Amino acid sequence: MRYALPLIALLAVCLGASQADAKSCSNFAKIKSYDAASNKVVVEYESGKLHKFFPRPEGTPADSTKVPKPCRGKESKETSLVVKPTGGRLTVTQIRTNFEGKMLNDTGDKEWLPKHLDKLIADGTTVVIVVRPGLGKDAPLGISTLYLPITDEELAEIKRIEKQAEDA
């Protein structure tokens, strides 16, 4: 009995954390506009294939890209999403490369994210967005991560790694 309460508390904490992670989802999207006053972006959802967006060298572990499942329900219909330009690594809206997964943000510069969002809007770039619910019962949905499309340099690096593996 004396172990039952701590065990139940631990189970509740673990279950709560896994449910929060389960609410994250991803979609392909183009960012149409950014409102600096409300820290919101308007997105237009698109279709795409993750394995084409995130190519990996042969033999790379399958879990090297940790992109959540596709969005369903209200997450796939909500086009106005919150972004956070400053804060800690886990609270800021991150822009990441897709091959190495490096975060590009300057978390202390409140102008860094808006500049990059404006560039994505001007270029009409399709990105993968990770959507998460905000904290609280009626908190709006927000973007936690933007994955940029693969670049020519990253494709060249994948080919180099595969060629090196064939030669070995």
C-alpha cells in the first residue's frame, strides 16, 4: 500500500507527458503572412511526402527525423497559428535544417524569427511545420518547429556519404 500512491503518481505523470507529446502533429505548409503584433502566422496546408523532404543516406536509423504524425481534425483546419520569436530553446518557435536537424535560431534576438518568416513568405517556400496545442484549456495552436526543405548542399552530402559507404 505504501508503494501504491507513488506508483500511481508516477504513472499519471508519465501518461500525462505521453499525451502531451501525442498532441503534436506535422503538416506541409506555406506561410502566407506574419503578424508581428499578435505573433501569428497564416499558413496554407499542402501535401507532400516526408521521405522526399527528409532524404537520408542508406543505413541511417529510421528514427533520425523525429517528425510527429500528420495532423488530423482541427489541427489540419486551423490556418492562424501562434509563433514565439524569443525564449528558451524549448519554448521558441524553432527553424531547423532537415538533414542534420540543427536549430538555426538566435533565441535572444526578437528580430531573427520575423526576418526568416518574411523570407519564407517572399520565396513561397514549402516547409514542414510541427503544430502543438498551447498551455491551458482554450490556448491557441502554435508552431513549435519549422523544418526547411533539403538544400543542394545537403543532397550532395548524402551522395558523398553513400558513395563513401560503397567504396568501403
